[in-house]
Amino acid sequence: MKKIILAVDDDRNDRELLKLYLEYSFKKCPSLEKNMPFIRIAKDGEDAWDILTKEKVTPNVMIVDYKMTGMNGVELIKKTKGELGINPIFVICSDHSLAETEAREANCMFVKKGEREKFRQLTEKIRLFIP
């Protein structure tokens, strides 16, 4: 069964950068390339919610921006856990000052945007969940 990563960010440049980074990270490792996860991108919390509910996508990993217009990242995570009862690996990716604290309180991983080493660590952790 194909693994799914759902990345959610309301900044177009950040979305594209994250998608490219994830694709590159899996392709550069020959043992993982054949099992490369399907990477889905959502433009904001509402778009992600539609993907989860209307398209019935059940991701293994969700990488979520903390501060988004409309439904923010923590609201999306709580709604996903509560209303859908699914609990993928959640990662909050942000440079907002409160994001790390909120990620810890929501029992999520945290990655600071713009820190290349953190993204490397993120993809290494995600690879653990891709057989």
C-alpha cells in the first residue's frame, strides 16, 4: 500500500519548496525511491480538510504550517484527530514563535522553517515510517 504525505501551507513558495525537498530526499535514496510516498499538497487548512474528508485520503504523515489563514495548523490537527479519528505522524513546520510550544502540547514533531538541517532530520524521521 502506497504511503501518503500530506503537506499543508498557505504560502505558495513554502509549499513548492517542501514538495521539491521531499521528492528529492526520497529519490536520492535508491532503496526508498521505489517505495516513494505519494506527496499531496494542500494550499490551506480548508483545502487539507477537503482532501481528508471528500477525497477520503488517509495520510501516514501530515506536515502542517502553524499559522495559516482560516483554519490554522493546530486546529487542523485537532479536527483530524477528533472528527476523523485518524492519527498520522503530525509535524508542525513554522517560524512562528509559539509554534514549537503548541507542537509539544499537541504531541507533534516540530521543524523550524528555513533550517535546512531540520528538514534533513524531518525526512530521516519520515523515512522510518516508509517500509
